[in-house]
Amino acid sequence: MDGKDFGNLIAGLDDALAYAKGHKSPGARAHPIRSENRAWDDADVRDAWIESIPEIKGGAPVIKGTRITAYAIEARLLHGDSLDEIAAENPDIPREAFVAALLFAKAHPLPR
């Protein structure tokens, strides 16, 4: 995933979060991602940032090298925090890791 695709992905996530919180989404803005490589890109991003180790958080998916679960990132965003706020609190972790966590949590929701 190149920088332009990553930027488009972030813009799309921002729109989706705004919509989930009941705010109007621009909607007209397009967020193109190379469709022929999307599955590979998503798996590549996941493998770069997300791991599941039984001894860490009972095997819940976490950002590599941390105890921060993908679902904790999703919950914080749904409760009003922004990716920028979360990244600022964790300066040693790239913003892309938090995006990967959110993508993972959205793709693999917890059973209700």
C-alpha cells in the first residue's frame, strides 16, 4: 500500500467513523484503493502490525510488541477519540499500526 492509498484509506475511515457517530459524511469524496491488490494490501498491513500470541491478552489480536488490542482501538474511536489522539499518546507506535488495528477489528468483529 503506497502513501496515496494509505491517505485514501484514512479518509475513508474518517468518513465511516463520522457516519457511525451520527455525523454527516461527505459521501461525494471518492477513496480509491488499488482493487487488484486490495486483499494482498490488507493482509500485508495486518501481518506488519497485528499479532496474536496466546500468552498476551489470552491470544486477542494486539498491535505487535504491545498489549494494545485491536478491539480497544476500535472502542476508543467509537467513543470519540481520534486516531491522532491515540497516536499522540503512543509516540513509539506508528499511526499506521492503529489503522491496521481498526481494520482488523472491523473485519473480525467480536461475537455479541
